[in-house]
Amino acid sequence: MESIITAKFGGSSLAEAGQFEKVKNIIESDPNRRYVVPSAPGKRFSSDYKITDLLYLCHAHVQQGIPFNDVFDIIAARYKEIVACLILKHKELKELDIDSILNVIKKDIGSGASADYTASRGEYVNGIILAKLLGYEFVDASEIIFFNKHGVFDTVKTQAAVKEKLLCKERAVIPGFYGAMPDGSIKTFSRGGSDVTGAIIARCTSSTLYENWTDVSGFMMADPRIVSNPKPIDTITYRELRELSYMGATVLHEESVFPVREAGIPINIKNTNKPEDKGTLIFDDTNCSEKPSTITGIAGKKDFTVIAIEKHLMNIERGFCRKLLAILEQNEIHFECMPSGIDSVSLVVEDKSIASKLDDVIEEIKRQCKPDAIEVYPNMALIATVGRGMSRSKGIAATIFTSLAKEQINIRMINQGSSEINIIVGIETDDFEKAIRAIYSAFVN
Ligand code: ASP
């Protein structure tokens, strides 16, 4: 089967001329990298600005009637510097009239262009520069990525447009982050949305692989701000990824997983600054026979409240949980998990979701469910230990609990989903970092 790679490059991978050179080398080292999706220039150093943020700022200035020249000049200077540096080595860039491209954008913003149009220009200009550098065709995302009149991504129209306008090109650069509404106006995805464009292009071109190039070598087994030098994750399934990213391990935009997952296309997270690193391969495990390692990763989230409810003979009372959940629903509160015993059930809810409604909810539970006891535990954190190999190994729970006990950490709640790819423990927020380190070192020596 023909191999086609869609390669998306994030903002830090295209933040300055030197990064463009790295991207060029990466693309040229594998002829299968035929469709390339760039982000707008990101930060070069931690106090730097992202071009997209500056573009939004220009729009806000115009809205308030404040001159936006100074902000736009910073944007223009970044692009001009990139082009000026690249021209020294790549004469073909001389053909690019960056000044007039930027002037058109400045004029459009000044005459009241929408926030989405304005923000999308970061990717647009980067796409034009990158296409010229690579000698690839530039295909504007507004010609192949479509939204319906409600602003929802239109798969059918996009697929047809990709077939007509992209598949006939041997190689192309398609700017990320935006597409077009039915009336032709520009609409962006949510922030970080170039990942989504990459996934859509991979899907619609039937790519064999979706490469997502960023500034880290994929996922780590734990957050490096908590565990020093955590091991990288070589392979992870889509299901595991969902569990870990829900718990805060984010490298990819959430919506970018769906299009490729559905089509069975693996995603490889790679590091533009260390292309030799394997990165993390995300794949569907249904047809996979490899023997997975016991645990894949550990992630956690703070700021939960647990409402623990007890009632004698709860197990034979019909409709108890229905009443309980209806109370949450009426108050527009979602819950994270609901571990239960024979006569007890706990609701784990995010602080921000329940916040000011807590007292009313408790009163309502007392009134409708008539529990024997109801306790509220604030300041809870959840830690998920995730691994597709868990269901086939013995002693995983024992290892987790022993490691926490050794550190004198009190476990307030335990939840193991029936999918058996994760074990979640609830602990006091103050123990959060200590607990992650304890579990990590119990599994990784
Ligand atoms: N440039 C856009 C943002 O900063 C989209 C992206 O980088 O993926 O959100």
C-alpha cells in the first residue's frame, strides 16, 4: 500500500528561520511526507509572543478604536525576519513578496475584519512561506476545510473538496487552524486547532500516518514538573490517551484525535528539535498483538469535591441513584465518577462545576434521598494509573496502594473502571505530587 504522511508542525517548530530549516530537513528526509500543515509562529523563548495572540490583539484594538499599528509592526517584523534569513540560503524565496501579503492583511484588519479572519492569518502567511521553501503547492484551507451554517465542521463537504482540490496535488502545504463557512467567511477551530486541521487532512487524504511535530518527544509517563526525567511513552492506545489527557496530560488538541482514530490512522508525536527520537505512537489496539508494558502512564488532576452518601439497604432501594443523578442534572452539574459500595455511594465532582451550588445540592439530596449520612470532602485530587497491560497483570493495585501507604498517604477513594485500563485513587490535594512520585517509582526503577 502507498504510504502517505500528513505532517503537522506546531508553532514552536516554525517560530523562526532556524526552525523552518529543521522542518525542511525533516520533510525532505521522507518523500512520503506529502501533506504539510503549519501553525502560526509560536514563542521563541518563554517571554516571547505568539503571533496568533498578537493578531487577536490587533483585532481587539480595532474594535475599541485604538490604533493597532504598533502591534501589527511586531507581527510584520517577525515574518520579515524569517523570510530575510531564509533568503540568504534559499534564493527561491526572493519570489515571495512578503510586504504586499502583509499589507493586504493589515488593510483587512484595519477595515474591521472578523476576529477569526484576523487570527487565521498567522497560519496563512506561515503556510505561504513554508510552501515556497519546500517547493510544495500552497492550498488555502478556506478552499478545502468547511463548516456548516451552524459553525460545525462539515465532513462531507470537506472530503469532497479535498478529493477535488488536494488529492490531485503530489505535495502541498495547507495552513492549519481555519476553514470557511458556507458564505465563504473564515472560521477558526478553537485555540490549538492546527492539530485538528492536520487530523482532518490525514483522514481525508487516507494518510497512513499523521505526524504531529512539536517541541517535546511525545508523552512522558508522568508530568516532568513533578517527576524528574520521566520515561517517554513509546506507544499508547487511543483509549489510554483519552484517560491520560482527561487527567491533564495534554500534548494534542482533544478534537484532533477523533478523525484519525475513526479511520484507524496512527498518530506519531515527534520532536522537531530531536527528530531522531522515536516520539510517541498513538494507535488503535483492536488488532494489536504486542505485549504491552504493565502501566503506560500516571496523570492526575486537582480540585475535586467528593459527596459521600450512606443509607442502610441502599442496594435494594430502587431508583436511589436515579434520584441522586437527577439532582445533579437539574443543577447542571456533571460528575467525574461514582464509586459505590453496598450501602454507600460517592459522587466525585469538579469544584468549578459545583462551587456555589453545593449547599443547595446537599439539601436536595437530604430531602429526596433521605440518606443516613452525607459527608462532603473538599480539596480532593484524583490520580489515574493507566495501562492497557493492567488487565492481564496481577498485583497492580497492590503496588499502587503499597507505594502510597509507604509515603503515609491516605487513600480516600478507589475506582477501577470495568475496562480495566486504569485505577483511579482519590487523595488529599496536599499529597498530590508526593503520590504521583510514589506510584511512578513503584513501577519504574
Ligand atoms: N495558532 C493557533 C493558536 O495559537 C492554532 C495552533 O497553533 O494550533 O491557537
